[in-house]
Amino acid sequence: MAQRSHFQPAVYFMANHRNGTLYCGVTSDLPKRAWQHREGEIEGFTQRYGGRRLVWFELHVTLDHAISREKQLKGGSRKRKIALIEAANPEWRDLFFVLQG
């Protein structure tokens, strides 16, 4: 995972619990988006599956790069997604608090 930054494009995974349902998203403001997921303000996945835990993120220089990476990740297998998360966050801690500094 790259260092945290506000208003920097990012790709991220939200999960409801370890090895649970995963959501892959892209945003230009990760702290705000993660908070929206935590508070249930994002319709769809968060409300349906309870994916309120930020378990992985990757910062990018441009939004175009982040979107390309998101597409790559979404096209990959679940096994690869879990391996990516576990390589950086083996305990599946909620990284929302890392963003808060």
C-alpha cells in the first residue's frame, strides 16, 4: 500500500468480514468514501452486504490510472484479490483508521 493522502485517486477494497464479500471501488477522496461506506451512505453493496471495513487501498497519480487498475482488479479472480489484501493486511484490519492519521 502506498502512503495515505487526501484527494488522491485510489482503488480500494471494502469487506464485511475476513474472507467475506468484497467490493472494489475507485475514488478521488478515499477518507470521505471510506466514511460513506462505514456509515451506510453508499447504496447497493454496503447496504446489502454490510461491507463497511476498508481492507486494502492503493493510491494513484491520476484518476485514469486508478480506473485502469480498478478494471484490472475487477477482472481478476477472487483468489488474487484475497492474496493482494492478505499480503498488505493479513489480519484484515479496518484501514479507515490509518487514513485518519
